[in-house]
Amino acid sequence: PGVRAIRMVERGLLRQTQLGLRKVGKMAENWLADVRKYDSDADEGVVGAIVKYCGVALTKRDSSLVAMSDPEERMLVRENYLKKKLALTDSDETLDAAVLSVGETMKADRTKNRVTVYYLLARHFGVLN
């Protein structure tokens, strides 16, 4: 939701359920538990922001996961999240190495949750704010 919509909720002009904010909040709680397997001090607000960014992609199992074995999937993470969302300007090789490093960190998990991958990448590059 945009800033205008959030202000309307604050003024009582819209209900949170109209914006799906309650659902996002609940989803963020579930993803937070997964992120905390890798970072016990994970910031709830940062995880919530990543959940909001991912939005509809998290509602389907396939799109809520990152297939680390698929080079095209890793390229999409690099282009769409690292370059566009985080505005990183590092070389493709550096960004790809970071994605592979996160995959290695999560190798014990058969499924790599998108929110957790994105959180760990943001932490790796020091942009959790």
C-alpha cells in the first residue's frame, strides 16, 4: 500500500483488511521465524519490508522459493533485487558470488525461502536499513 492509503488507515478512513495489512503482518511473522534460523537478531521491520516488497510472489509456493540451482533464477535475484531494489552497483560477478554464498549458507535447507534469501543478501551487503 502507498503512503496515502496508510494515512487513510491511520485516520480511520480505510480498514487494514481493505489493504491486506493484517495479512502482510501475519505473513511477516511466519517469515521472521525462518530468517531467525540464520540471524537470531533479525529485525522484524526489515523482514516486514521484504515481505511487502515480495507481495503476491509469496502467496504461491513456487514463487516464494529461490531455486539456487537454476542460473536464470539467480540472475533474476541479481537483476531485480540486488540491482533494482537495493540499487547495488557492484559487478555481476560480485553479486553472483554473494547469491551463491547465501545459497551455501542455506544448503541445509531443502527449500530456500525468498524472504530469507533477500534478507541474507541485504545483510551481506550491509543494507538492512
